[in-house]
Amino acid sequence: MSGIARRAGVDRTFLYRHRDLLDMIHTQAAEPRPPSRETVSRPSLMADLANA
């Protein structure tokens, strides 16, 4: 909660006073996160090509 409140620019107590927001946070936390996509850069592709 501290990290979320800090990024939102509010105090943690704000989140606890607003049950709808708190429920949304808990719902999002319970959902699995999608796999992150790696960013491919041109230099990394060139290095892979050279190594191949």
C-alpha cells in the first residue's frame, strides 16, 4: 500500500478510508500478471547475429 500511495501522491490512510479503491487494489493484486515483453534493440540483434 505504501508504494501505491506514494505513486498516487496520497497518504496511505486515504486508500483505507475509500473502501472502493482498496477493493480495486486487492482485486488487481490477486490477478496474475501478464508476462513482460523484453525490448529488443538493434545492437542486441546484431550481437546475436554475429554470435550465430
